[in-house]
Amino acid sequence: EYYEITNVPAGAQYRFDFCDAPFDTYMTLFPSNSTTPLAFNDNFCGTGGTRSQLEYTFTTGGSYRIQLNEKTSGNNCGSGGTNAPLYITLLYLPATATTVNSIVRAASSPTNAN
């Protein structure tokens, strides 16, 4: 499952978490137009500490995608990674930022296919 974040200003810092997901999660942050991960997390918060959370400062403004995966036995990716609440906290916004970003759930990613 993918979430797209658009109009992120350079220098903005956000926290993304799936701490209330009903399953073991891991997440990866990508630029929208790339398959090169910028950040990854597994096992930070939630029940048994098995849910994921990222804090990231965006050095370049633009659009980004968060990929959510359900972790099944071992390190395998399951297909049940839906209906998990994504919580987003703005930690820092540069004084020069004049736009507000938008976040939408994306059913699939053209650059980061499952």
C-alpha cells in the first residue's frame, strides 16, 4: 500500500507512523519518481514494538511516497497491509514555506510496484 505526499517544502521535517496498525508493519520512504529508498523503519512502536515510525527531514522539496508493508513470518511481505491508520506529525516547517502539502492513499505506485 502506498501513500503519496505532495508539495513537501525543502527543509520540512515530518514524523510518519503506523503505531496503531492491527498488524506488524514496516515502511519505506521514496521520492515519487524513484525506486531508491530514502528511509526505512521496522519495529519502533505499537503492540510489542512491531509497528513502524519514521522521522525525516526533506532536503529537497517535491513529492514522495510511503510504502507500507505487513510483515508476516520471517521477513516476508504479506498482502494484508490495508486499512492501517497513518499518523503524520509536522515537526518543523521552514519559515520560507508557503504551501501546505497534501497526502493521499495511492492504490499502487508506477515506480515502486509490489
